[in-house]
Amino acid sequence: MEPLTIRMDERDNVAIVANDGGLPAGTVFADGLTLVERVPQGHKVALVDLAAGDAVRRYNVVIGRAAKAIPKGSWVHERLLEMPAARSLDGLPIGTVKAPPLPPLEGHSFEGYRNADGSVGTRNILAITETVQCVAGVVEFAVERIKRELLPKYPNVDDVVGLAHGYGCGVAIDAPDAVVPIRTLRNITKNPNFGNEVMVVSLGCEKLQPERLLPPGTFAIVDERNVADVGATAEAALDVVCLQDDAHVGFLSMIQSIMTTAEEHLERLNARRRETVPASALVVGVQCGGSDAFSGVTANPAVGFCTDLLVRAGATVMFSEVTEVRDGIDQLTSRAATPEIADAMIREMAWYDAYLQRGSADRSANTTPGNKKGGLSNIVEKAMGSIVKSGSAPIAGVLSPGESLKDRGIERGLVYAATPASDFICGTLQVAAGMNLHVFTTGRGTPYGLAEVPVIKVATRSDLARRWHDLMDINAGRIADGDATIEDVGWELFRCMLDVASGRRRTWAEQWKLHNALVLFNPAPVT
Ligand code: CA
């Protein structure tokens, strides 16, 4: 491969080195630029002589100021950059970008499971809701036996999953912020991939009682069981197995109760069949993790193109990760469909600024050693590459952490779901929001996967896609190699989504059963 740099905008004064393994000092590019020192792959090279204090621009955004003079052809690494202050949340542009409406995209469908509440599942999974971490070991034991002894009798059911989490009585349950983990758990239970077949395992003495977690009326289940006699308790309608119940004598009696309850749900789930549904039934959550300088060049722009395809098809796409959009908040408020949506976005940013401040952290806490090794100098640069996942559509809705699309009455379009950038917390909150398909881009490489929702992983570099050939589902590195365009990879991802959603294709994380934990976002105190 010829020596190659990639510049994101013609006004940029740095570009990144595209070649595998980086390039040595003395390398001469086609335009005459000569490297004065070795520059690793994905790292920035100065295109002009920079004086101390000069603005360094990438994505036509100031990602920092030169800490000292940087001659043309030098490696511009994070120690040479002073990070600009965070954008104030006052005086932001509101709805100033009026993109021409995207033409509808018709004729695309997938095979999914229709639910009584109108949502559509991409998988047919029995989920066992847990009110408290205390029951997690018992549920895990029961799930193993259900998979071994019962699941083979119900071939239309894909899996059985215990919704284990770290929530316990230590959480100050009445603190205002405790609403976040509680509604997260409630909404996870309602994820479309679980077919509204709700069963709960409770300890008995926990603060978060089943009827507090899932109050009557939480579920619009059209099922004779739940149209139960007037006066039936929420618990009866909910199918709660309570471990401290007097009826349980010995551990195996608890396991038997869970298995008997599970079997009723398995029978109903097994009777379901996939039906052809329009692509508009997709609810896609996108996020990135283990990012590098190629994330914003290859994988995230391809995801952004695909996001536009999905929005055009009438689907819902959520992007998230507050600290990774905070530095581009002006780009987002300017794309808000209404002033109320811009206000909601600013409110989420302000809440998160205060949350970080409470912990004496700031936004520089984002960007890992791996990000920096991959060429991302700071959070400003990382954010610009992250936001492109959102494509170009107007932002049509905002969710607070743990809220679902249904909570906000959102039926389609591009949605900002505010979450931490942590892969596991972001994924968990997107499961709660109601996603039925997950797209994850990575440059450094992560084996991330979820038991609840299929995860399509997109590699930013061909080198990673080659080495992790049985972990990465899509190789966006072909864009940097010059072998494919952003549009090509965007369409490939779109078609892959329809195949995965239909169960025709299993992602690598599904094939290896790589399941990361659900991790609740709990901003409330723990006692
Ligand atoms: Ca992430």
C-alpha cells in the first residue's frame, strides 16, 4: 500500500496515517509531505508548521492547541495538545440545521416476532427478572437446568436468560436518583425480545418488592392469565417465585418452582412464529468501545450512513454516550427537530456535568490508554468521531437514563438516549430503552456481546478484522484501504441487520455465546 494519510476536512491542519504498522521517518507522500519522525497507524501528522498556541483542527473542529512549536511532518500526539475548555451549555444553536427531508426507503423487511404491545422481537427469549442480586446464584442454577432439561422440548425458543444485576438493599431506594436503576430494570423486563412473558424471582425481604418493580398496569399483556379476577394481586398476575415463601423447603424446592413457572412461559413462547414485518420495526442501539482514530473515519461514518437508511425506512435508531457527544453538543442542538428536544438534550448534558463534578471528575476521565495508543489524543477528538454514528437526520427524541421509547411515546426516528459511555452500562440502558438490535464499532477490539439482544460488531481497521476474523461481523477498514466506500459498508451493515434480525444470520458474539453482564447505572447513594 502506498503511504497514505486521511484528512477529514479540507480546513484541517492534521491528518492521520492510514497504513498498517504506521510509517517511518523520511516517508514521502504523493503531495510531497515528508515525515520528520515515525508516526504510528491512526496517529496524526502535522500538515503545516504549527506555532505554540496554534489551533489544531480535525473534523474542522479545534481539538486542542499546540503546546509548543510543531514542525510540518511531525507526529502530533496527545502530549503536544492542550485540550480546549468544554463548550458552555448557554447560547447553543437550536434547530439551526434544517437538513432536507430524507426520501423514504421502502421495500425492506425482516422476519420478526410480533408482540401484543405492538413491538417486534428479533429473538424469542425467556427472561427471568430478578428483583435483587441475592437471588442471582439460585436463578443461574435454575437457568442451567432449564436449558438442559426443558429447552430442548421447545425448539422455537432461542434461549433462557436470568436478568442478573448488582442491585441490592444497599441502594438508597427513596433517593431521587434511585429512579434510574429501578426504571431500568422495569424496562429491561419489557424488552421486545422477551415476548411480554414476564416471570420474576424475588427473595422476599428486599426493598425493591416485585409490585414496586412492576406495578399493576405496567404490562399491556393481552392474555387471559392477566385479565385475572378482579382483586388478583399484581404478584399473582406477575408469576413471582419468592424464595422465602414458606412453601419452599430446601434449595431444590425453589429450583422446582422456578422450573415449573418457566415451563408455562416456554410453552407460550414456543407457539410463536416469525412473521414478515417492515424494516420500520427495527429499534437499533448504536455505540462504540475500544475506539481509535479510525473509528471516526471508517466504522462510525458507515454506521451513520446506515442510521440514515434506517431512519428513511421508518425505523428507530438510538445513539448515546454523554461524554462522547458533550464536546459536540452544538452540533446536536442544531439538529434538534424542536426546541423542546434541544432543551432536553441540554438538560441531560447539564445533569451529567453535575454528576461528574460530584465525583470530582471531568470529561478528560474519558479516553483510555488504548484510545490514546490508537491515536485519539483527547475527548474532543474522540467525540467528533463518535457523533458521526448519528448520521444526518434531525434528532426526534431524547431519553433520560433508564427510560424506554414507550415511556416517551417515541415511535420512530433518530433518538438521543442519554447514557454513560461505559459499554456495559450503555448497552444495558439501550436494552431498557427497547432496542431489538445492537451495533457496536471498535478499533482496538473488544469481544463485547449481550445475551438479551444480538450485537453486530464493526471493525474500524482491516488489521483488526483479519486477526479477529471470528469476532468481527463487518470490516469497515476496507474504507481506509480504498476497497470500499462509506456507502458500500453502510449498505452491507443494513443488509446484515435484516439478516441478523430475521435469525438467518447469527453474529459472532451469538455463535460463541459471549455475554457481558447487565450493569445498572446507579447514581443514587449506596448505604
Ligand atoms: Ca461505549
